[in-house]
Amino acid sequence: MSYVEIEVRAKTVDLAVEAAMQELGVTNRDQVSVEVIQQPEKGFLGIGGQDAVIRVKRRKSRRRRDERKKETRGQTQQQGARQKTQAPTKNGGGKPGGNGGATPRGQRNQTQNKGRHMSQPGENREPKVDDRPDISIEEQAAIAGRFLEGLIDAYGLEGTVSTKIDEGVIIADVDGEQTEALVGVRGSVRSAIHELTRTVMQRYAHDTARLRLDIAGYAERRRQALTIYAERLIDQLLVEGGEIMLEPMSPADRKVIHDAAATREGVSSYSEGESPRRYVVLTATSAATGGGEEE
């Protein structure tokens, strides 16, 4: 039996653990092991912070571990008893005219060959095969849409789900006044739903497409807020010079900052670091140099 390991992003570690347990179908915290990859941090003026990122794996049950220990102990005892029975008698204590109690050559070879071919715990296991099919991006979009519709129904909310494909990216939009409940503080719930939707897609498809999820217009509102935030930082750079390093952001948020910098002369932008702690640096220049790297 394989044990699923997933990564989840949420506002806090507890929220991420709760979302992961729901996805794995467990109700007891002791049934999962949790590794915190990134601690949550607050950003400046509510912008530019970072969510908690955890890696969660379902534990093997205690009963199964005990059974495997008993099985291994029983095999060890059987091998010890067999070796004791086959040991030669000391000082030729066999029958007169015999071989001194030693195991006959043919029997010894047969016993050795038998032992050589005995399978040990963990041996001869077939490698795990990924049998997920390669499905079209249209089918992946349909899977994401059905999952989001089921999620809205499960919460008892009124809303609609629409999906479209833009340059190889699945764009899912959840609309409706009641769906604001699925956004959360600074989009924390939306981020968790985004990760869950990606996980569902990965269950059905070997190679999944990129997914962009917006709920109740939150992504557009955040884009406008980030643009205002970037404009203020750029104004500060043009007066004081130097450079400003922003908080770690998602690829979509970093693109908003780069786009804002590209429209202003005397400032450039670029990204540094590795995901999920990749961040944007704004730099004052003597002349316009463009809008940073392509995300």
C-alpha cells in the first residue's frame, strides 16, 4: 500500500494541517506526520507576507507495524532453528561409518540453495508504477470545475464555477456573493482550495497543467492593491535611490510588481531566491531598463 504525501499552503500551520487531513481522509492528528517547510509571516500593510507551507504524510497504522514486526521475528526464529538443526555434531558424534554428523553434500547444497532463494522482508518488491494517464487539458479543466462545484455544494453556498484555457493555463473562476467565505484572511482559504484542486487534478492526470484560481474577484482586488503598493515603493526609490527587497511572493504577485515597474522610468525589477521564498527587488537606475524577468 502506498502512503500519499502532499504539500499544503494556508494562512497558518493549523489551517494547513486541517486542509491536509481532510484531503487525506483522516480525522486524527496522530495519523499524519507534519513537516513545516515555511512558517507564516506578516507582510507590510497586509501585503507581501507569506503563508505557512507544510508537507504532510499519512502514517502507517500501529497495527500494521506490529504485524510486520511479528512476521520478521517469526522468520528470524525459523532461520535460527533451521541453522541449529543443520549444524555438524562436535567430535564426530554421528553413527559409526557415517560422516561424523555432518550434513551430506547433496543435502547441504539443497539446503543452501533453498536458503539462497528465500525471499527476505522488503525484497522482490515491484517498483511503484505511475499508471495515471496523460489526459487533455480540457479534461483537466473539467475535473477542476467538478471539484470546485462539489466544494461549493458541500459548504451549502450559492455560486457558479467557470473554467477556461488561456495559453496552456487553466483559469478557474468561482463567482457569487456567498463565495466570499472561501477567500479567507488575505486569501488564505483560497490558497488552500487552490492546492486541494491541484491535488485532485494530479490524482487523475500524469502531467497536469498550471492552474489559476480566483474566488469572488479576490485576485483582481489583490492585483489592484499590489499595483498601488508597488507605485508607492517606486516613488520612494526615485526620491531616495538604492533598492528595495520585497517579501516573498507567489509568481502571480511578482508579475504584478514587475508590470508596475515596467511602466516607470528610472527603476528596474528582478526576482531572486528559490520558491516558495522567491522575492522581487526594485532598483533605482539612471535610465529605464525594463520590467524584470518573465515569470
